[in-house]
Amino acid sequence: MNMEEVGRLSPFLNRLINKNGRWNFDLEDCDNIFRVETESPDVLTIAQLFQNQGFWCEELH
């Protein structure tokens, strides 16, 4: 993932993550870890968004 791809996803992610939440990518990590901090994450919806945009995503525990 690169900054252009993050820019493409940003509007979608901003709509999904509530106003009290935040998200970011660790683009320096080889796995490009995506982190979400929110009161009520909708993991399935977020994963589907990534898949619809051509990315693979899974929840880490």
C-alpha cells in the first residue's frame, strides 16, 4: 500500500469510523498494518470495504 492508495480509501474510512474514533496505517511495516480505535468498530464492514477496493484485510487479535 502507498500514500495514493491510502488517499483513495480515506473518504470511505472517514465515513465508517465515528467521530470519536481514529484510524491509521503503518506503511513502514511490511504488512501495512491498519489500526482502528473506536467505541464500536464494524470489523466486517471495514474488511468488506478493503475487499471492494482490491485489498485483503483481516482482524488481528
